[in-house]
Amino acid sequence: MNPTKRAMEADSSPPADLKKPPIAMVDINLHNNEVANEKSGHLKASKADHYDGKPSMSMKTILKNVFVVSLAFTFLFTAFNSMANLQTSLNKEEGVGAWSLSTIYVSLIISCMFLPNFIIARLGCKWTIPISMAGYILYMCANFYAIKGTMIPASIILGFGAAPLWSAKCTYLTQIGVWYSKLTNQDQDGVINMFFGFFFLFFQTSQIWGNLISSLVFTPDNSNLTDTSTCGASFCPTDATSGNTTSNFSQSKDKIYTVCGIYLASAVIAVIIVSIFLDQITLDKETSEDDRKLSPKLLISTFRHLFSSPLQMMLIPITIYSGVEQAFIGGDFTKAYISCTLGIWNLGYVMICYGVADALCSIIFGRLVVYIGHIPFFVFAFITHGALQIAFLKWSPEQGQEVIFYVCAALWGMGDAVIQTQLNALYGHLFSDKAEAGFANYRLWESLGFAVTFAYNDYLCTDTKLYVCLGVLGTSVICYFIVEIMAWRLKKTSADISK
């Protein structure tokens, strides 16, 4: 799914056309403040890592560390993204899967407000990464015995670790990017963008490998699909456990344990790679005393920015929708349409199509926006998602319509690519002077959208969820255009004053 999904601040982070898949969920917008701090010119020499004004780490070592970080995250999210896609279909009893995902996002909201600077200041970037990854390992273990008593605590721990994990990764790549630019006399922004581009080139493939694993393992010896008349908009949570489609979701314990075992091994390999092969670094940026304390500073600045900025208030609906639409495709489309109609063994193949379309369009649209602006892309996303949601309400999915599933997944991925990349860029543009508070609001409201959508997943039928999704989308459209008008007026006023 993830967190995690492919977009950065306009002037202080990797290009907006590079984004993580959603459930990685925390994407680099979890820690734009760390990147901004590293790149804003507040870099001071560190004797431990510099010699004659240049970093002591060689170019070869720096490139090796970029590869190590990229490979480790690919292994980790090969496991997590795919396990997240399976949650609502595989762990459907008592809504365990949906509640675990909702819990992750609630924990993530709390974590990103308090923990990243505190953990990194005490452990350093290198050891923050594998220790935070341990929460993902615990989550994989919990899936061997998926009940609320195991999944909810594991989800809380994972959520708390996710923000420090992504913040440490971002800070690490930014720092070694600064050093590499000094060694090669290249543009600093260009080098950092190159490193993040390489990272996401690796990372995006995690959607392919993980979903491919689940589909190959779950493929039945012979098709045993049953009646699918209740699939689609008419699907209700009880249909997965007591309706005519239960066999479409069911898998033998051996196959479930095999998938969980492969994903667990993948997450453990990620920790081993980082622990053994990643070099420790000393940041040029000096650690302040505040960083070493659990401080509500970011929380306070987040809400101060919210209540003092009309633009931020108007951006709340579309930011919430960003979480709602990702949760719908990963929690409801996968369950009510794919697994219910085609069987859980086809879920991975369809989600690969979604992930690939999302990643490619993130890159392509990010290039095109320079020439035609972001408004046409937002309009495209609104129309695409709105049309798909209306179609989902009318469509009665049937076996033999596999092509339609792939087309719908690809189109949804195209719309998501716009929303993720362009919304990040819009935040960076509008709040360039208050980037930390602005992006804290971004992750707060997006995570809230995820959390609420997964929370009601096991209580509402799919048609009701689609109406909710359409309602949030409609509100987002209105508020977005209000934002554009407000921003245009502010720009015009500023231009008049400067004359």
C-alpha cells in the first residue's frame, strides 16, 4: 500500500516527482523539517568527519551507503507494503487487519510530533534505522497469530518507529549528499536529488516483489471461486466471513505461514544489511539540547500554524482525502472487488499494476508540471477519481473481467500520483517560510484520513464508503479552488506592493 506509498518541499527536498507508495506511509513528507534544516545552510564543520575542510568519507564509501540504505528499505517494504495490502482480506475476522492499519496511523501521528529528533539525537542516524525497523519485524511476527491482542500492540510499536525511521533515512541521505557535493564540486541540490532518485528507483520496486510473492504463494491448485453476486458496492464486511464468497478469501494455514515467513525474513534481512554495512556518520548539524528532550514544540507550532493560516484551513479536506483515497484502494478495493471476485491470489497482481502506474506517473507528471502548471493535473485527478468512484457504485464485478480490474487500478494510481506529488509541492510552495509546521499539518491530516477510513472499514458496506469518499472529494475540489484563488490574490497584492 504503506504508509509509506512515492514529493517534497519546493526548495528544500528531493523533487516532487519522486514518491513512495502510500503505506510507507510516512513518505519523506514525514520529515521535511529534517531535510530543510540540513539544506538551509545551517551546516557546521565536524572534526570527526572532515579533513582539510572536506569529508573524510570517500566518494566510493558514500555511494556504497546510498546503495545499502536503498536495498535495505526495498527489503523492508517488500514485506510491509504487501502485508498491508493483504490485511483487510486476510485478517478479516473482527476487523483485525483494518484496525491494525488504523492503529499504525494514529501512532504515527503521535510519533512524528515528538520522537524523530529525540531518537536521532540519542542514537544517531545509523542505529535509529535498524532499531526502528524492529517494529516492522514485530508486526510481521504478529501476523502469524493475527488477533487484536497481538496485532494492535505490534501496530502501536510500528507506528512509533515509522517516523524516526524515515526521518533518519532522509537526514542520512541528505548529509552524505552534502559531503559528496563537496568532494565532487557538484551542485548540492542536484546531488541530493540524485541520491533520493536512486533511493526511490529501488524502493518503488518493493510493490512488485512483495505483491508477486503473495500471488504466487496463494495461487490455488484449481480455481474454487464461488458466487460473486455480493461483490462490489453491495459488499458488506460480514460477507467475507459468512457470505457466499468466503472461499475467495480463505487460505490454508500453511500458505499464510509461508507468506508471513517470507515477509519476516525480508524484514530481518533489511535490519542485517543496515546494521552490518551502513557506516555511522556524525552530522554537520549540531544537536541542540532541545533535540535530546521530548518536546511538544512541533505539536504547538503545528496547531498555531493551522489556526493562523486560512490557506492551511482550506487545504485540510484535500489532505484528508489523500489518506482516504489511499486507504480505500488498499483496504476496500482490494477486499470488496479484487479478493471477493477474483480471489485473494489475484490481489497481488492487480496491486502491482496500481503501484507501477503510480510510480511512473509520479515521475512523468513531475516533469510535465514545469510546463503546464499543477492546476490541470489536480483537475485530472479529481475527474479520474470521481468517475471511478461513481463507476464502482454502478459496477457489478464478475469473473472474466480481469482487464477492468487492472485498468481501474492503473487509473486510480494515476490520480494518486497527482495528489501525492502535487499536494506535497503545493505545501512546499505555499508555506516555504513555515515548512516544518506546514508539513506537520500535512502528515497530521493525511494520517487522520487513513486512520478514520480503516477504523470504519469493518462497519460500513462498500457503497456507503464510496459515498463518504465522494463527499470528501467534492469538498476537496471546492476548497482547493478557493486555495488557488486566495493564493492568486496574495500574489497579486504582493506584486502591487512591490511596484
